[in-house]
Amino acid sequence: MNNSYVIGVDFGSDSVRALVVNTQTGEPIGTHVHEYTRWKQGLYCDPAQSQFRQHPLDYLEGLTETINGALAGVADEIRKQVVGISIDTTGSTPGPVDKTGLPLALRPDFAENPNGMFILWKDHTANAEADELNTLAHHWDVDYTKYVGGIYSSEWFWAKILRTLRVDEAVRQHAFSWVEHCDWISAVLTGNTNPLTIRRSRCAAGHKALWHSEFDGLPSDEFLTRLDPLLGGLREHLFTDTYTSDLPMGHLSAEWAEKLGLSTSVVVGVGAFDAHMGAIGAEIEPYAFVRIIGTSTCDILMAPNEEIGHRLIRGICGQVDGSVAPGMLGLEAGQSAFGDLYAWFAGLITGPVRDLLGNEAADTLSRQLIPHLSAQAASLPVTPTDIIALDWINGRRTPDANHTLKAAISGLNLGTDAAKVFKSLVEATAFGSRSIVDRFIEEGVPIRKVIAIGGVAKKSAFVMQTLADVLNKPIQVASADQACALGAAMCAAVAAGIHPTMEAAQQAMGSGFDAEYHPRPAYVATYETLYQKYLTLGAFVEGK
């Protein structure tokens, strides 16, 4: 089909963006970004308690504004040729819904209750619940954690649900079911949000909700009830089947077709997480390691089932058949803080400036600070006696999830300045990345190339060069500024029947790479020494 177009919508942690793309060439026709209004104000969050909630109104407003904004300058003829929309979101970001699939926070009685909202991926209020699930699973006749690296995380579906049910009686009474953000927002576009009938994402269910065909779906009701009677009976209000992102969720409803100026013939694809669709947008191929680098990282690797499917990879965020592309095993890992670690350090410096000199001075400093520190840090020598830092400022996602861990900096003296500390933080994020790569290789999963997407990958040559040196591998940076939205658009093109496979969509719509970083031999050996010190410091902090 010639002259057809699709829309990819990417819901990130801070904002949502939409991208209109030509299905035959990958040419972007229009784009728009919307920052979440309530989230930007810091509402419903308590960072000191690791509580991070998002109001569904932020999602709905962002969906409307970004798609309309991306289509605003598009000719009517092109608008008529839009054939598909697919959506990716952060995850695990579940929320409680009533029998109609309405999030509780959209009801007047829950409008200001954080427990009735979507629980963002980086919310760690359920650490205790995750520990309880792990303990039970490791002593159950079936280890439901074996396909998620053997460790269930507080960032994921069941831990967050259990925590919320324990602390909020009103949610217990009114939550009929729970849905991931990527499932709910895709269903909204179709007009059917019934939690019992919507098509649930294989990606979200397999990586975060312990879904697997071996278990006949989700963990048994017996297991869940033993974990806590509050979970008893919830399984039958959830789902058994899951769907890959090459399949349609449905068609655009009349209501949303009118809102967006599109046709009800537009196919809405099954949703997925941003990293997995981002990997599609980054032209992932078997054994390519795709790093989505932003506030955190999510790392995606794809391998043929017949080659890797028999292995159980320790300490990662899951291995799921079809979570990236149908017929391929998708493996996920990542770091709970990457850019967030740099932002924390910048805030440490600019906070007192804001208090003492006002917002204008602080905002000016904030804009200039990271580029300035990066330039200074890049000029520093790399020596075996350099400062060592840990990247666990928001806990550790992989390898071996433990969100109770804290960051640390070792080796400070009176000569230490801000640039040296910043350099150590950048190296810490690179060392954390190296530990993930090492785990895959130790577990028999080769990594044949490294691809990077995301804001940090595009903006910071210093960070990317340090990462290449520490990994001792070349890194290609995808040229697409919005690789996740592009990947969602590729999925929409397959769901709408324009391309027969994800690979075909990638070949037609891919944008290639615009930068490549190569490890510098003079730095590699020294970074190997510093990496061993990172591991030693990590073991000490972890109490090993």
C-alpha cells in the first residue's frame, strides 16, 4: 500500500510524544511533545519515600495534545491516509480500575488519591512485598520467578498491587482489576476498556506480571492467596491470554476519531513498553544489545528461541517469547538510575543557588552545569587511583534486583572538585552497564553489537565515549531523535497490515545511525582496574 501513514505515541516518565511517519520511507511528517502537567508540579509524589504516581488525566491530555499537535501541520490528504496507531509506555506502571476499566483516579472520590493512580516504574514503595513474593516463589513447587531472572522487583506489577491493597482500604473495595498503562491507553483509543476483554501486552505481562505459557498464564490463585489473602480471586479479574505488538488491539473509536480528526478504520495496535518498541525503532537484530539511555536505562536483547530459549538467565528483568518481535526471545535488563544520577548531582549544586540567589540564577546555572562539568571531566586523566562511585542511587535493577541498595562515593580528598565527582558518577553508570553485559556473556548469551538510543545517547559524547571505553565495545547511536515513537510507528504499520513482519517494517522505515563511539585502547586497561574496584566497593556496600 503506497502513501500510507502511521502514528507512534511514546509515553515517557516526564512527557509524551507523537510521531507521524510514512510507512514506506520512515520519513517523519509531524511530531509534538507534551509535558505532564501534574507530574511537572510534583503532585502525588514523595521522592523521600520512593513514591512516584501519575494521574491518568496527564495521560489523556497528553494523548490528545500530542496526536493533534503532530497532525496540525499535516495536509488533509495525508491525514486521510493514516492507517494505524501504536503506543508504548514506561513500565511496569499499573493502575487500579473498576469493572468498566475506568482508573479509580478518574472518579471524583479518588481524584486526589495517589493510590488510585498509575504507579510509575520507579516507585519503590513495595520493596517488602517484592521480598515476600521472592521468598514464597523460591519455596513453592513452581518457581514463578524463573523467567524473570529469579528475582522479582518492587518496580513490577504484583508487588505494587499488593502494597496498594494493604495500605488503602478504599482501593481494596473499588478496584475490580489492574491494568498496565500501555494496555489501558491503547484500549482507550478503541473505546473498549473492559479489563476482562482488552488485549493485554505480552511484553508487559511476561516481563512484569510473571505470565508464561508454562504456568497457563499468571501465577496460580493458590500461590497468590498464600502470598496474601488480599490477592485471592484477583487472577480471574485479570487475563490468561497475551498478545504481541504486531497484532491489533482494535480500531479507533468514533469518539477518538472525532477528537483526532481521523477515520474509525485506523487500526490501534497492541501496546508494549517503551524500551521494547524503542529497540524495534533502533533496528534491533539478533544478539544486538540495545540501550535506551535516559533517566534510567532499559537494555533489550533479542535472540532466536531455538538458540537461547532453553537457558534461564540469572538476575535480569525477564525473557519473554515475542516481547520485542514475534518468534524471538526478548531479554530485558537495565539500570534504575542513569541520567537521574547526573540530575541528582546537578540538583545538589543548584539547590542552594536557587535558595540564595533565586530562580533565574539557578535556572541559568542548571542549563550550563552538565555541559560544563562534562567538558571538564573529559579533560581529566583516567588513573587507577581515581574516585570510585556506585550508580545505585535508586537501587539496582540488574543484575540481581535489589532496590534497597544505596549509592556511595569512595576516594574523596580535599583536592576533589565537582568535575572529578561528576566524572566518577559517569563512570559508575558505565560500570553498572558493564556488569549487565558481563552477566549476559557469563550466562551464554553473546553480544555482537551495541546500539544506543535516548536523550543521553544523543546529547552527551562524554558519557558515550566513557561507556564505549568501559564496555570495550563500539557503540552505534541511532539517528532517530524519537526511536521509541518510531518503533511504535513500525509496530502500527505491522498491526495495520502494511508490512508483514517487524523486520520488514524496520527495513522500510529505519533511519540508520549517525554516530559511533569506539573504545580507546589507552583507556581500556585502566578502566578494567577501576571496574574491579567498583565491584569491590559494591560488594562492601551490599554487605557481601
